[in-house]
Amino acid sequence: MIIPWQDLTPEALDNLIESFVLREGTDYGEQERSLAGKVEDVRRQLKSGEAVLVWSELHETVNIMPRGRLRDE
């Protein structure tokens, strides 16, 4: 189930995005990005609709994923 990011408090959204960024361990190439920069990238993707918050009833967790990936599952 998709959860509108606007339904979360700003603090909850910040914590969720930061947790996501820290566990993803994304490689940004030769130049490492700051945590704040990565968080802003994810926030921008949520606001633009490129990424969505998804609730898993099975795992009882919220995850962030690309919107296009939802069609594949």
C-alpha cells in the first residue's frame, strides 16, 4: 500500500528517509555524497513522485522505492 509522504510529520519523514539512506549503502562513484545531500535527493524524489513510501503488511515495515518498480511486482 502506498502511503502519501505528506501524511507523515516532518520529523517522521526525516527519520524514515535518513534510515533508508543509511541502510541502502549506495555507491555514488568517485565523489562521496554527504548524508544531508543523500537525504535531500530522496526527499526530492518523493516530492516529485519518482519514489513512493510503501507499507508492507507482511513485514509491517515502510520502505521507499522507485514508483516504476511497483508495476514490476
